[in-house]
Amino acid sequence: MSMFKYILRRMLAAIPVLFGVLTITFILSRMMPGNPVLASLPDRFDPADYEAAYIRLGLHLPIIVQYFLYVGRLFTGDWGLSYVLAQGQPVWDIVIERFPRTFDIAIFAIIVAAIIGLKTGVISATNRNKWKDTLLRGFALVGVSIPIFWMGLILQYYLSYQLGWFPTANYKTAGIGDPPPVTLNRIIDSFLSGQTYLVTDYLHHLILPVACLSFISIAGITRQTRSSMLEVLEQDYVRTARAKGCKERDVINTHARKNALIPTITVIGLNFGGLLAGAILTETTFNLHGLGEALIGAIQSTDYWLLNAIVFLTTIVFIAINLGIDLIYAFVDPRIRY
């Protein structure tokens, strides 16, 4: 099977998944406590205003009709309006404005976590049951045990409030503007507009959130890399390479590490998807105004339309990540064919 046919088949298989997630999210959102009509109205209103808002939001229709109308509009590019949280602003505008910030902290965090996690996992495996292995395994155990919001608060308190090294919250310094929205990515747009000082300020604000997210992921990647390396180091071809007189560094880097990457790549990919979801707590802690923070606001205000759109977009990202992981396998291991 060619790679094109494989990608096409996976995309077709993703359609039922998207519809399933969309349907479940739609139904569960309607079962949430709260009233979006009341949330969209001022504190004092007339009964006529309530009735008009109820009809305007389309909630007077049977739920099955609401569902098919929503799905029909969604797949034609109309993601609806955020009547509650953003007072009539298009949902797509909210999502496309906030998603790049969530993506930025997730991609930086997974890059840092992958680099450190792969290195520490290899060191742990090559020093099995020695003090380095014990230390790194203890570090990994701490990493998977710490709640992400607690980690964020600790970093804020010591590195921001006590030492003043980093900003405590937000994604930019107060009073600093935004670059012209060309790609909607703050870093790229800042370079395109020549305002490189915006990049420095933005990255300075992202250091603590990225450190918080990456610390949690480093632990899982380290443990998986160690486990895969220990398994590979017991293989016959590794013993043969050592018997032929290959240097231990070459045995590890050339023969062992590459073959141990397959399961680790899976963990890295799943961690990246998890970071996009885990960024919800981090964004709330550091007030980054990202997609996760919008999701919390949509849940609290029973904004059905924004909530459904964020979950739908997250599902698409997860599917794309899983597909990307499977395609990377072929580049890492030439024996894999599609």
C-alpha cells in the first residue's frame, strides 16, 4: 500500500470518530447545569427578552433538529456564535485567536521534554541499577506524581514572586501591543513586521508555562526511553556489535538508540496531544488567554457553541498527531512499509 492510500484510508477512518465525538459532546453539553439564555442576558431583563433570546439561540427547537442544524453549519465553515462568553463573537474567531498560544506552549514543551527525556532515558538505561539510574528514576517518579497546577504555582512563587526572574502571568508585558495578524502566530508575525522585541517579550513570558508542562512530560519520556533501551540492549545484534569491537558510544548511538525510538515516539506524540489538553490548567494558572482558558470559560458559562467547537478542534488535532506519529515510524525504521 502506498503512503498516499494509507493517509487517505486513515482520514476516511477518522470521519466516524469526528462524528462520534461531536455527537457525544453535543448531547453532554446540553445536559450541563446552567442556562445559557440567562447567562447571555443582563442581570435585569423582561420575560419578553428571555423569550426572544431563547428563540435567537435556537433552543426552542427539538434537540435532534438543533444537532443536525449545528452539524450542517459546522461542516460548511460556520462554527456559530459565542452568545454567552463573547457576546455574539464568531466562535471561529475566538478559536483561531487563542489556539496559537496553546500550540506554542505545547510545541515548546514537547521539544524540551523530548530532548531531555531521550537523553536521561539513555543515561538511565546505560547505567542500570547504578546511582545515576536510581536518581533519574526517582526524578521520573516525582515528575509523574506532581499535579501540573501545583507545579505552576511553585514556579510562580519562587521564580516570579521571590526572585523576580520571570513574569508571573499573561503572555505579554502590559502596554506592549500585538504585531499585524498575518499568520496569527505571534512569533512569526513579529518577525514579519520587524518587531523582534515582541518575540523576546513573548518567549520570556512562556518560559515558566513551558517549564511546567515539559517537566511533567520529561518523566514519561524518560521512563519509556529507559524501558525501550534496556530491551534493545539485550538483543543479539547489540551483543554482536560489542563482540566486533565497536566502541560503546557507537553501540548506543548507532545500534541501540535508533531502534528504541519507535515506542518512545508514540509516547512523545501522545504527550504532545496531552499537552494541548493539559495546557488548560497551565493557561489558567499563568493567565495566558489560550484555548484551554476559553474552554474553562465556556464550561462555566454554559456556552454550548464555543465548548463544542473547542472539543471538535482538539479531536482533529489528536487525529492529526496520531497520523503523523505513524508516518514518522517509516522514517525512523525503514523496515516499516505502508
